[in-house]
Amino acid sequence: MSNAIPSVYEGPFGFVTEIHWNYHAWLMFATWAVLVPAIVLITRFAKPAPTPYGSISRPYEPLVWFVLHRYGLFVCMVLSTGGGLVAVIVSLGFSASLHSFFGVATVVLGLFQVAVAALRGSRGGKYGADGTLNDEATWRGDHYDMTPQRRWFEAVHKQVGYFTLAMALGAIATGLAQYWIPEIGMALAVVICAALVSCIVLEGTGRRHDTYHSYYGNHPDHPYNRQRGLPSAGGSAAAAGSSGTDQTVGIVVTDDSPLRS
């Protein structure tokens, strides 16, 4: 293995072509410094505000954040894997550089994220696809009940996701150290500043909502809300508000309230 950057690719059957590393750099930068962080921000801050029975009770409303999270990140992994494979082929293997290490780690962890999504478990819920409003037995699901499988999936998926972004930043930085492109360097600085300001503003304005509360609702009778200590509908509703910026609202349940179970 070598740290030298080849400028010409000599393939089989006498095929020879110039290697345009700037194409590789722009593709990976656009994927990991623009598209992936944008989708992560949307996933974190664009969920609907919590209501008693969540967005699952409003099937006519598309879950834009989830569609982008699932399919957008899948497309990003296709682009990233393709860009990585082309780089390995024209380099005739892996180099011994830090950039190669960070790049391979980024793609491998990204593919791991795609694979581990299969372990997220079932959804469930009162308004789920298989749920019957008057039959609680049909509401069961890994996500709705927050089973150990779902808890561990979320722990792995979220933390590995953030770690993958850190690896991607390392790949971009070391790549620029090897093959400096001023436009990408300036764009990276702009993206980092924009992401920081966006996170501060969106967090400060209360746009971050708990996924469970947003999707299933903040009604205290939902299983995970009970696990987290929210009182039942017959208890003290005023204590149902959550801490932080979760935006959970207190629910007052009276004898004639449609929320009484």
C-alpha cells in the first residue's frame, strides 16, 4: 500500500484514463457534508409537535421527516458506496493513508446502519395498521411498547449514526489535506457554521420533539409514557408535561372528555 495519489488509471486491455479526483471529492463532500447532515437535521427538528394520539392518528399527513430519513439516507449510501468503490478501483486497492481509514470506516458504518434498520422491530399502536381501537391486544408492537429490542436498536442506531458523521468529517478533512480543493474547504467552513447556527436556533425555538411523543402521542396512557413516569389519564394530568424541549403538553381529562379511556 502507498500514500501516493495516482493521476492515471491503467486498466485491463490497455485501457488508460486520467483520474479526476475532484469528482470524487465533490461527490463525497456533497453526500456527507451536505445531504446527510441536512437529513439528520430534518429528522431531529422537523417532527410534528406532539398531540395526545400523535401523527399516527393522522394517516393523511405524510411523514416527510421519516421518508427523507429512510430513503434519503439510503440514496446517500448508494452514492457514497459507489464513490468509494471507484476510488479503490482506480487506486488499485486501499492506500495506507488516514483518509483511506476514515473513508472506509464511514462507508462501512453507513452500510451497517442500513443493515441494522432491519432490527427496529414492529410498530404497533392504537392507530397502527393492525390496530383495532377497542382491542388493546392489537396495539402491541416493539416501538409502541418500547421493548428491549427497540430500546437497543435506538441506542445503536443513533450513536453509530453520529459516530459515522464524525468519521465522515475526518475523511473530508484528511482528503483535503492530501488533495486540497479551495472551494470545498470554503464550503465546508460554511456548512459547519450553518449547521451550528441551525441547531442552536431550532433547539432554542423548541422544534426538537421526542419521536415517541410526536408519532404515538403524549397521552399519559401510552405504554412508554407510563414507563417514563407520566400519570395515567385518571391521575394528576398537570404532571404530564415533559422536561426539556419535548413540548409535551399537560392533558386535563374530565368525565366528558373524549380522551378518557
